[in-house]
Amino acid sequence: MSFNPYKIMERTCISFSGGRTSGYMLYKIIEANNGIPQDSYVTFANTGKEEENTLQFIQRCSDEWNVEIHWVEYTNDEPRFKKVTYETASRNGEPFEELIRKRQYLPNPVTRFCTSELKIRTINKYLRSVGWEDHKETEDWIGIRADEPRRAAKIQDKSRIPLAVDGVTAGDVGRFWDAQKFNLELPNINGRTMHGNCDLCFLKPGAQILSLIQEKPERAIWWAKMEALALALACKPSGATFRKDRPGYSSMLQFTKEQEMMFDINEEAIACFCGD
């Protein structure tokens, strides 16, 4: 029997980001295991800043493939997470804002506590609450493709990234979804979903963020509000910016109104756990 990287051999958490890549990985896992094994979980950690189409896509995968997806959100209250559903999930950045108020400064490319707290640790705390006391944050399966070598290189245990092991590329993922009866209703540009994950995530290239603000200016309001909040809360003004190397979100919103170009259109995104 040939090796199947999607075959689950032990208790496993499949982290679903809500993108096409992680959706494809979930499909392959379901296919290889005739469903999700009883002692394994599919999880989605909602930050409240995902596009509505992302949330709809996650629920559609659950409904169409008859698989339970466990929706969780960060909260400051013990046990530091809460279980939600598609209907009750935050839509206005509430979990993210709670975390910023607790930390009293903003995450940045060096200190990405949004990823660690809102995603990784929130999922881990939920799993521990259902009896996975020995579960480690580094054991979750995540959707990293073979054409994402820099992200894949950071994962020591390659069994956690079955798509990379299987040689799957963005083209493979795109062709798969083109053949399905439903899809993530967000633009796919050369295998990338610009609108994916947190809508104006500071890890996205500056030109991409400007484009997203131009498309829908109200996207910038929450981010600008968080910068103002952090300035009021922070001990140091340096903690009131998501990036030191680019203007704040209120400034970017103003620049889009003036139709100016501020960034290199070839700037690359910074890799993150959130994935596609």
C-alpha cells in the first residue's frame, strides 16, 4: 500500500484557516479517512476580521462535506476562549480588540502576538478543555503547499503539512476548486487570495492593503481605530503602530482618497500561521 500523507494515524487537530488551500487539505483528509476520525478535530479560530465570504465558505465546507468544524474565539475571560458558530461568530474584530486592550499595544511583524494568541493558543486551550491535556501547539496540521518553501521550512515535523509532502501547488488547489459546485467567493489572483485572513492584516504588502482600502474604504476604519486606541493605552508611542516602516491606516485611507501610490507593488507578504 502506497503512503498517503493525508491518512490520520493518531489523534490530530486540523487547523482550517478558511482559505482555499486549507479547504483542499480538509477535503483530502476526509477522502483519505472516510471522514474525520472520532478522536480528531477540525478547528477554525475566528479573529472577527475575516471577510464574510470566508465565514460562509467555512460553513459551506462543513455542510457540504458533513464534517463538524469547531469555531472558537479568543476572550480575556477564563478559560481564554469561547465556542461560537457561524451565526454567533464575531464580525467586527471583537476578539482582536479584546487582546489589544489586554496587551495595551499593537502586534507587529516582530511581535505577532495576534497569531499566537488569537489562533494558536486559542485552539490549544479549546483542545485542552475537551481532554487533550497533553496536546502541544506544534502538533496541529496546517495547510502549507509545496510551492511555499519558506513556510514549509519552518515546520520540523513534515507530517503536519501533508500538502507540501504531496507536492500540491496553488495551481492544483485552484483546479480543484474550479471543479467543485461551490468555492470561496473571493478573488483568486495567481493562486493568492488578497482578501483572505484578516482583511487588512499588517503582514500583507502595502500596495495590497491600499488596493483593498480603495475597493472598500470602510475596511480601514477598525484598524485606524485600533491605532488610536493603542496610542491612548500604550506606555510608549511606538506601541501604537502595526508597522514602523509604513504609514498608519488612517493615513493610508487618506492616501487612497488622493489616489496616490505609496508602496512597491512587488513587495512580498510576510508568511504567517494563518495560511490560505
